Amino acid sequence: MSVSGKTAGIKDVALAAGVSVATVSRVLGNGPVSEALRKRVEDAVRATGYRPNLSARRLRSQHSQTIGLVVSDIRNPFFTAVSRAVEDAAYRAGMRVILCNSDENPEREELYLRLMQEERITGLIFAPTRSTLDRLDGLDLDFPVVLIDRNAPTGRHDAVVLDNPRAAAMLVEHLHAQGYRRIAGLFGNTSTTGQERHDGYRAAMAARGLTPAARFLAPYADAAEEAVVEWMAEPDRPEAFIVSNSLFLMGVVKAARRLGLSIPDGLAVAGFDNEPWTELVGPGLTVIEQPVQDIGRSAMALLFERLKAPDRPSRRLVLGGTCIVRGSTAARMAPVLNPRLTDAD
């Protein structure tokens, strides 16, 4: 059968089914779609008489053995470690990985999503900015998406995340127990992760009758360094900082050195990600250790589950962090007053 006297094409099938060309390709390639949608496309194929190009379908099948991985900043050791875990799992499954670094830039994310479409990837593991996350549900992607280090507002996509509010609260609890009261926070302004860690920090401060003092910054070490230098010039300067990522941690350490402040006597510091360098700086830095290997492996496991069962409800795995206590948060010493001189002296 033909459409308008011509051989039917994939665009004709898409028009007849009321779906996108990408969706038709997904159905023809036995990709993840609902049974109702698959039936609609297959009915349109029969109605139009469309005959798929078998060599093209074989080519698509070859390309399908690919996992896309888009991270927000490959310089962040957290994403470096997660990427390694994803790549290891993909290798064991006989698949390759296309890794892209978005640099927290929504325009670059859009570019890489198009690339993933063109490469006909099997599935995507993604750490999007808040901007892209807000519109992710509206994108017509022909592959499943698993989020890492980010929470989807609608819960439509599978996700693997840290219990961010609890992790930040653990740092507040520890600093408070060590005698610190003026505890400031630096949080990333481009992701849901920074907001969630801020929420945990703020709630834990309020629960202890402390006044929260937080600033949201672009997620770069230099931004944190400048913010700390500026903040420490204020009369009621912080006694301690909690920061939401390892790049901020670097920035705070650089600021302390720049200001001639020892850690923790001049400034206590606690943050996220137990990187090797964090135990080598000064007395060692107190951090939340994230289960990076579990995050990467779990993301791949969720992706494989989704490929086997496209219609199953989305899953959100929340993993716990561990507080690694080091000297950067040693107990605050009470101020020593000069003793009153006696006549004998």
C-alpha cells in the first residue's frame, strides 16, 4: 500500500499514529514504549504499508549497545568516580559509554541530548541542571533516562540520589556538638542537590536554636574562595563553614590560607566527598563520604531494569552517606580569659 501514490515512509507512519518519528523508530527497534503506544504505531505501519529498511534497522541495533552519560562537571571528583563505576558496569555488560561534560550549562545539555538521539543510545544516565530537569518530562527522547545526584520533580524518571538533607544535617549536628555556633553554609545554585543540602542544613540549625547563614554560588572553587574572603571580613564572621561539594571545599581551604587562618583554630571546615586529598590538608578535612560506586552501579541496574520492563513505575533509590570526622572540626576551645593579678604577683 502507498500514501498519495508514493511508497510510505517513516514520517507517514508517525503522522498516522500521531507520534514523533523518534517514537516510531523506538517501536520498530523494539525500544522501551508502552504496549498501547506500540500497538498504535504497529497499526499505523499496517495501515500505511510502510516497509522498514532492514539494513538501517540492523545499523540501529549496532548503535543500541551504547550508554550515554552526561555529568555536570567532570572536574568534580564525585562525578569522576561515578563515571568510572558506570563505565565498569557497561563494560561487563558488553556496552560502550559516551561521556559528555555539560559544565552546568543547559545549552550544552541540549546539544548532548541531541547527540544521544543521533547516536541511538540504549539509555542515558544524567546529572542535569535544574533548568533542564524542569523541562525533562516534555522532551521526546527515544531512550530511558536514569538521574544521578538529582531528583526529578514529578518522579517520572528513575533516580539514584544521596539523602542530601540528612547528610547536611549530620555536619551541623557534628559541628554543634564540637562547640560551634556561627555555622555558615555555601551551596551550589545550579542543581537540586545544592538546594536539598541547604534545606537539611537550615532545618538542623533551626532545631538547635541557631541562626542559619547561607549563600548560593556557582559551583566552582574560585567562587567559594571569594565568598569566604568577603564573609570573613564581616564583624560577626562565621566560626565554621559547611560546603555542599568538594570544589567548594577546595575554595574554603584556599581562602583560609589566603587570610592566614589555621584550620580549625581560625576556621572550622566540613563538606562533601571523601577524596584522597581531603585527609592530606592540614589536620584532615571532615567530610560526608558518598557511596559513589553504589551510585554508579545502581544507576546502571535501574537502566537495565527499565529496558526489560519499560512500563514499570519509576524507582528512586536514596542512599546514605557516612560522616568522616577529621581535625578540621576539632572541638572549639572556650576563650581563655587573662587571670586577675593578685597582690602576691
